[in-house]
Amino acid sequence: MQIDNPVSHTTTGKPRILAVVNQKGGVGKTTTTINLATALAACEKRVLIIDLDPQGNASTGLGIPRKARDVDVYAVLIDRAPVISATVNTAIPGLSIVPSSVELTGAEIELVTTERREFRLRAALVDMPGAFDYVLIDCPPSLGLLTLNALVAADAVLVPLQCEFYALEGLSQLMRTIERVQRHLNPALAIQGVVLTMYDKRNNLCDQVAADVRDHFGDKVYNTVIPRNVRVSEAPSHGKPVIVYDMRCTGAQAYIHLAGEVLRREGRLAA
């Protein structure tokens, strides 16, 4: 697996934190998180995924059994457990995860009355030893307190966007949320990029949506487009990223190219 690997923010010893966010479900958010993380790990980056979605799909998609989730992201947010105590190694060298569990479903309610509720994840990651180059946060498909914690903790946002009719409408809402976070909670938050997912070249609407998104966001949109691919859909049921499940398929190759783009963009930001 060959990916260009320029100098990036990771030379400072502080992990680069990217929140993978979209308030819509079924747009390839978790798939993007685990496959981008896998490709970054293949570049000899030390990567940690924070599974902040109560559905726990990132944990399942990386083959983390339920019995290995005794200390999870809920314990980090609510009980202030150290991140390192909740970290589980995956079968991918260099890739670890803080798993999710069903208990996280109640965290939104419990955080409401918590002091500095928006900063719980940020505080946890500040206290984390410098063991990682990148932290990728897989956010839930909503703009509640869990996603807000991710946006406050993150250096930048990566937005997977499905090539469908309502894509821009949902993206506009997300951008307004990000702007509010920048104004009031995390002024340094940036947009790392927008990645177009579930692209079907047989569908003319996909081309139109892609063109509209590029017109609106310009070079914030990655050149790489993630296609609809049956192997991408199959991989989670085997507890593997598609890059491991079938590296030669078009979906896996797209995520490898996306990782190269992310690293090049990170290199330009660090320059």
C-alpha cells in the first residue's frame, strides 16, 4: 500500500484530532473513519479512533468483542476514566480504538447537568499521553452533546457527504453548527475537508450533487470520491476494514487515495 507521507502536524508530539461528522445517518461516516484510520496506520502513523456513536458500529467494524468494552468512551466522558484505560488494540498494527457501548445512549441526558459539559472529551484527550499521531472521532448521526464534545475537542472536521438530493441542505445545517462552535467554544476549529461518498457513476444525480458541492466548497472537497461498492458493505460483517477485507476493490483503493490526500493537506497546513 503506497501513500505519500509528507511531514505533518504529528511532528510536535500532540496528536492531530479530526472529528468525522455528519448529522445524517447512512452516509458512510463510520466506514470512512475506520478505513481512513487503517490507511493512516499503514503509513506508520499511530492512530486512535474514538467511537462516539452509541450504535458502536466502528467498534463492531473493527472486530472488537463486547467483552473487551468494559471500560469504554462512556466511562471516559461520565466517570472521567483515563483515555488510555479505555483504549483497545485492534488487529491492525498501529490502530487502536476507544470503543462504544449501549451505555453511551444515556450520556446525552447525563451530560445536560454536568459542569463544562461540552469540554469533557477535550479534557480527556488533553490528559492523554502522546502515544498517537492522529485521533479520529466517529460522531453519532445527530448534532447533540456528543457531537458537540467532538467539535470542541477537534482540531478539524472531516465531513463525509453522500451524493444525494438532500446533501447540501444537511451540510448547510452542519456548517452553521460548526460556525457557532468556532465563535463560542473552539475558535481554532477548521474544516479539513469534505469527502463525497456512495457515488454511483450510473446516476446522473450523483454528478450534479458532486458539481454543486464543489461549486459551493471549492478546494475543501477532496478529489477522491468514494464509490458504492459491495465489498465496502460486506467488510463490517467480518469485523474488518475494507482495506483489509479486499484491498484491491474499488472502495478500498478510494480510501487509500483519500488517506494520501488527507496527509498532503495536513502537510500543507503544517508548513
